[in-house]
Amino acid sequence: MRSHEAGAVHARAGDRGPTWLRTPEDPNELVSHLWASSVSKVDGVLTVAGESAIDLAEEFGTPTYVVDEDDFRRRARAFKEAFPAADVYYAGKAFLCVATARWVADEGLSLDVCTGGELAVALKAEFPAARIGMHGNNKSVAELRRALEVGVGRIIIDSVEEIARLRELTAELGVTASVLIRVTVGVEAHTHEYISTSHEDQKFGFSIAGGDALDAVRRVLAEPGLELRGLHSHIGSQIFVTDGFDVAARRILGVHAEVEKVFGVVLPELDLGGGFGIAYTTQDDPSTPADLASGMLKIVNDECAALGVRVPHLSIEPGRAIAGPSTFTLYEVGTTKSVSLDGGVFRRYVSVDGGMSDNIRPALYGADYSCTLASRTSDAPAVLSRVVGKHCESGDIVVKDEFLPDDVAAGDLLAVPGTGAYCRSLASNYNHVPRAAVVAVREGEARVIVRRETEDDLLALDIG
């Protein structure tokens, strides 16, 4: 259920947080699978690729998103190696800047964008246009024109209006557009309602149940400027098992086979989307790319054999699974307080210098995160705490429940893992707070890849 905008559920007598959260024997220890591969603690100080959190805070300020570049690259390579015969499109919506686009290109992946702005970043990075796919449920004429002009490799069609727009643009520009049709397969992944994107009642794609998908195929095949390469499916986000993909693949391959039967057309490609989950807390147990590949490829091969159709060339679209674990957000503590509740219970609040402007997911989705004291070792006992931001909003929660040392105080640094996806991408200027910097660390060297906003940046848009 969604958290109320005024705040999360209050503590009850004897409340020790969620059932999955265990009191740690040592609150200074890291839960290693939540962090990038080079993150560790040295004498209690968090380090990443040889750089300490203290040095990073002094040089770049807080809050700051800290990216382990080698970890990002390694996760990208893992998907490429697990799906050697497929096209792996990094989902730029998770997090995209010029530097990460170049990392993705270097590692041999393709890139999925869903707006003109994301396309502009890709082009600024000189990403090969033929390896770019363009999504979006409401692509403008200007966005489609630019995509065609630069020669993006494929466009995923999401509406009848888009077919008409592409008809006119391909005729105007004298080009042929390679396209896929996004199909809504009626599968709701086991995830939060707002990030389940493949059940029927939602804005994306053409439904199977209503016959819209086959009608879209018919319309596209009738357009001389459109080359239909295949179908596309996406069932949601933060998915840990292949069960949902099993049902989705069966349904979309059913449409794939029906297209061949009804129209006599063999579609050469199939995109199964992304949504692969990561570990935000100890309750999460994500699959490896190799395990995902094993399960998904078996599903596709078995179903194609049952339908008597050839196996199409596959594409997948990991985003969060590459960017998410590679990054943590570094904060400085500003205030702490203990609030008395009913039944003699109290809640420990730790306020940091960021909040919902740099991570809206807890407020938007009720997302859970964990954190650690990053600047020193503490001998104090672990106390159930709530880490909150500086914004004028009761629902401004960074970490809803976490055990932190009882002596956490102003000036301490806290680090929140798993913030590489949908944190900077969803960041805002709520309360006129400038957005945080993104710093990449590699082999003991740190550099800014997205600079911190300033008050001058905010005022530059305000023409008075």
C-alpha cells in the first residue's frame, strides 16, 4: 500500500520495524550485497574504489550520488555475456548522463531512450544512433523527426496516432523507419501497482484482449515507410523471478505466431523488456543475469517449439539492474530527535541534508532503503531509526526503518546504497533545493560527471 503523504505508519507499542529487519550484532558492518563491488569500510569509514566518504564529502559536498564506475561497467558486461545472442539495451530512464552513455557504448550495449531529452544526451555522448531504440507513449512530431533524422535503430510504436505521424514523417524525409509494436500482454508483475506496466488498464501499448495489437500490426504493415521488426513487451519493474516473464512470453509469442498465420509475415525480433530487480534491503534476493538468461531463454525456446515458429532475435532492457547497485548517496546529518509515541515507545529521527528532492521513491512508491554510518566507527548500541530529509513535508522519508548507532549526531555522514536508478532521474527542485552532484569513482580517482546545481541555476530560469 502507498504511504500516506503525511507520513508512514506510526510505531505501536513493541514495534521493532518490519518483520524482515533484524537487529544487527554490529551496526557498523556492511551488508555487502547491497553495495557496489568496491565498497568497504576501513576503520569504520566507508570507502569506494579507494576513495573515502570523508574525502568525497569534503571535496564534492553533500548530498552527492557516488558511482562506482567499474561496478556499473561490470554489471553491463554481465548482461551482455549472459545474453550473447540477444541485443541488450540499457534503459536510460534509470539514469542517463553523457558519461554513463559512453560507458554503455564502450561495453557494447545498445541504449533505450524515451524522450527527446534522453536522445539529446545520447547524441551528445556520440552514441551510435543505429544502437538507439526510442520508446514513449506520446512521442511528439519533433521527437520522432529528430529520431528519424539521426537514424535511430528502432522506434517502439505505442499508439495509432504515432503510426500516422511516422507515415507523414517517413514520406517527408524519404526514409524507412524500423519499428516494433508495444503489446500489453495482461500480466501484472508482483510489484507495486504504480510500477506494474503490463496489465490492461494502463497507458502503455496495444492490448491483446481487445484485438488492438493485431490491428496495430495490420496498420503498420500497410505503411510503405515502416518496417515492422517485431513485438515488444514489458511487464513491470523490480521483478525478482521469471514467472511473470513466462506468462508474458507465452502471450506475446502467441501474437507473434498469429501475425505469421494471419498476415503471412515472419517477424524477426522480439523484445521482452526489462524490470529486473535489485537488492535495496536484506529482504531482497535478486537473480543474477546468468540465471535470468537461463530462465527466459528456456521459456522462449520451449514456447516457440510448441507453436511451431522459429525463435526470433531477442532484446532485453536492463536499467535498474545495472545502474542501481553501482551508486550510493552520501548525506550529512543535521539534526536528531527522539519522539515519544503511545505505549512508551519512541521513534528516533535522523535528519539529513537531502531528502525527497534527491530520492522521491520512498514517498512515491513506499520504497524501502537501508543505510550505514559512513564516517566513523561507533560502539553505541543499535537503535531503530528513521532517516528523513530537510523538506517541508512529513512524508519526506529517506529510509523508513534502519538500525543505526545510538550516538549518530550532527556532522556524521550517512550513506544509502542502491540509489543509482530512478533517484537522480526523478530528482526535483522541491523547496528550491538545487539538485545533487553525481561523482564517478574509479581506481582511486573521483570526478564529477553531473555537477551540483546552484542557486544561480535556479534563478536563471526565473525571468521575474
